[in-house]
Amino acid sequence: MSDYAETTLRQHRRLAILRHLAEIPEYTGNASILQDVLLGVGVSTTRDQVITELHWLREQGMVSLVAHEDFVVVTATHRGVEIAKGVATHPDVRRPSPRR
């Protein structure tokens, strides 16, 4: 896969994670469910890729993480929800398309 394709896929993966978290109660989910969500929206993803993206999102202040051995719980921050909704932007997260 080209660098462009990898970068684009990574940006879409990050947005899909944030969008899902922004839509669920308490903005909280887990890595396993997020992998299923990503696969369900056509974003090919391994568990390792989900974990890597969650750590990156945490470094950017968009989520918080709590790891319990193999189980990772993630919660969107205010910044993460703003990016998911398109109120704020980040150059490494795909900007959401306008919704009708």
C-alpha cells in the first residue's frame, strides 16, 4: 500500500473511532467493539491497529485509556468529540463530511 493510501486509511480510522465514541452513552467503549465498528464501516483494521490508533489519539488529547491486561477501555474527551463532529480539526484526522 502506498504512503498516501496508508495515511488516508489512518485518518479515516481515527475519525471512525471518534465518531463512534461521540455517539454512544458516556462516550466510552472498548477496543474490541471499535474493531468491529471499523470493519462494519469498511475500514479494514487489525486489533493492533486499533490499539495503536487509540494510543495516538490519547497522545493528542482526544481520548483517555484504561488498560486491563488485554481489555482496553477508551473514553472520548471534549476535544475528541469536537473533532468527531467537525467543530474542531486536526491535520491527522479526517474531517467529517457534512451530514444532512
